[in-house]
Amino acid sequence: CTLDHPDDKLTALLMAADTARELGARRVGLIAPYLAYMRQDRRFLPGEPISARLLAKTVSRSFDWLVTVDPHLHRIDNLRRIYPIRLGVVAAAPLIAEWVARHVARPLIVGPDAESEQWTARVADLLGAPHAVMAKQRRGDRSVSVTAPDLSAHAGRNAVFVDDIVSSGATLLDAARQLRLQGFTSPVCAVAHALCPP
């Protein structure tokens, strides 16, 4: 596809799906390792779109099935609530746990905020390691403050942050500062989706 705006990946996907059908495809599927727009799963400010639902409608009109990795599910707790097409969800936790087991001795799995609990608990369970979750207060996209529980019972362990997504890195940076205040060395970070700016 040649587009006027080459960064418009959604438009390219929709064009590709439509073209595949024109050329005779009976079914068209989408493998999207990162399912964009899922973080806007409610109207945070008046007049904002609920982009998670909007994307689901758009994708479901063009594709027959979707496979993704660890979608950002919080207020919408299951993709089936918004996607009527066939779905496959791949969990990153087993792969993260396998990597941590090979590379980090005596891990303490740490979630940088309450929303990360589902991933930290799963990875810790797979490893037979302890886990803890911090509390986050968000003031803006790049303005957050993180509060850590007392982790003194885990002194001597190597902290591993586990989360589904990192974009600006502000949460992980502040969470790492909190760990240093409690005497931990620099943590390892393992996330399913790293949305790094170009």
C-alpha cells in the first residue's frame, strides 16, 4: 500500500484487509502483537472517545479473527466484551518467567502499580518467587509518583519489574527510585510491550 501519510498503520491494515477480500480471500485475520488504543477504555475527560471500543468496531468489520499478546485489560476485563470476532490471546507471563529464571538469581517480582498485579502475580507464581506491588498516582502522561510497600523482608533479592506496557518510562523510573531508597540495586525490567518513541 502507498499512503499519503505512511504512519497511518490502521488505514494500511484496513486497506490490506479490503484488498485481500477483493482478490478472493474468504477469511482475513489480524495478528497484532500490541493491540493499540486499549488504554483508553473509558471516558477519562468529558468529550473523549472510548478508543478501545471504537477500534474493536473498526477491526471487527474488516477482519474475521484477531490474535494479540496481553491486551491492556482493566475496566474492560475481557476482549470478548467488545470484539464479536474469533479471538486468540497469547500470554507473555510464561515467557517472561522463563527468561527471569535463566538470567536473575533470587528474584523479587515487582509491579510498578496496582494494574500490574495480574502479570506480577502470574510470573511470581511460575517462578515460585515472592512478589510485591507498588501504588501509583498519575498526574499526567509523564508525571507520576510511586509509593512502595516495605520490602525489607526481601532484602538481598534482585528486583524484577513486570508490567504489560511501558511508553514514557516515567512510572518505572520513579518505581526504581523507590527501590533504591530501600537498598535494592538497579532492577531488571520485563514488559510485554515497549512503546518507545522514535
